[in-house]
Amino acid sequence: MPDALAVESIDDPRLVDYAHRTDVALRKAQGTEHGLYLAESALVLERALRAGHEPRSVLALGGSADEARALLGDRDVPVYTGPGELLAELTGYVLHRGLIASMHRPPLPDPAALLSDARRVVVLENVADPTNVGAIFRSVAGIGADAVLVTPRCSDPFYRRAIRVSMGTVLQVPWTRVCDWASTRRLLTASGFTVAALALTAGAVSLRSFAASAPERVALVLGAEGEGLTEEALEAADAVVQIPMRHGIDSLNVAAASAVAMWALAVD
């Protein structure tokens, strides 16, 4: 394994991927086919590598450089290291988890291919908070769904915060983007899915009742905090489902609601 390369200046052009780059800027990085994302911590880097994602470089603190080099194996990928204060000045945040890697984004799969063998999928409509997106992906991985579809206005699952909150499961769970609701509905119907929208409407059935006789294939649709699902999403649904609440509370956070709903609809 090559030695780690010492960082001596935050103006080093080799470190441009880490120099206060926004998630949007990384997604549009020049010289890449699909853009970049940042994998924070050895655990996330390991999951990214296991998923077949290609690293461009790694930035690490102290002993974490050796950990990064061990994970990279015989890959010809530079590992940069330096004092914490300098790296914090470079990135704009403290590397609490020891390392961060610049990774090439993989191409997104075709939605129909993701649905072909799936029985449970989650559709995220306009969930703008990357923390919620990451938490939902962690529940998808842990409790059980086969894929995630995200709408154009949904926060990018490859944003650094979403990846971090998901504990890297964003890199394991199959996902892709879909377009308008008309085409998404046609795709789900053609693939044999019943579309179940989680929303507070007058005609909504309880999750318990829906789960008691759940269809073979279910697409669970979740909306943004506050705004909830759009009219287009509700019109595209075969059923509107709600989680019964107590003590005057009307709803859960969308990430918590996703976990409850996925557990209720889980299949063996």
C-alpha cells in the first residue's frame, strides 16, 4: 500500500473535492460521468466499496489513514492526511468519524428493473430533509423493503448528511428517481403493485386494517414533513392509509412513520 500523502495547505488542488464543496457542486463535478458524493467514516466507505462504487481519493485523520488504506486494498487511490485543524478548515467541518472519501456516483438503475422482483417498495415524494431521507433508508434496509423510488423534488439520497444518517445503507438499498406521477403510476400498476399512500385524509383506512389483508406487492408512498402528499400522489393511490394515534397527536415524523408502516407490511 502506498504511504498516505501529507496535507500542508488547504489550497492544494488535489483536495478540491473536499474544499467546502456543496452536495450540488459534487453532483455536477467536472471530469466525472455521473458526479461525486462523499462517504463519511470507515463503515460507510466499506459499504460503498462493497456496493462496487469507485473511490477517487480519501481524506483521513491520523490512524484513520491506515484504516482507509487497508479498506482500499490494492486500489490505486490516494489517501491524504493532516492535522485536524487544517482538515476542518479545508472541509468546513470536523472529521469526527476519522475519514471521508470522494466517491464516483454510480449510474441510477432503470425503475422497471428495480420493480421486477420486488414485493415492497417505498416511494418518497418531495421529502426535502436529507436527515429524514437517510433515516428512511436505514429503516428500509433494517426492517425490509426491496427498493426506493424518489421523486424529482426529493432530497438526493447521496447527499453527505443522508448517507451519514443512513449509516451507509443508502449505498446498499437499490433506489432510483422517477418522473411525474402519471408515468410512475403506470409503471407501478404494470409491475403489479398496489399503491398505498400514507396520509391523514377523511377516508383513510388504518394501517392495521390494510396490513391484515395486504396485497402481494405494495408501494408505500410517503410525503414531506408539514406539506404531506400532493393531490397528484393521492389521486394515484389505490388506498390511503393512516397510523392510528392517541393523546391528540395527529401524526409521526415521516421517518418514524415509515418504520412503523414497513414493519406492519413486512413480508417473510
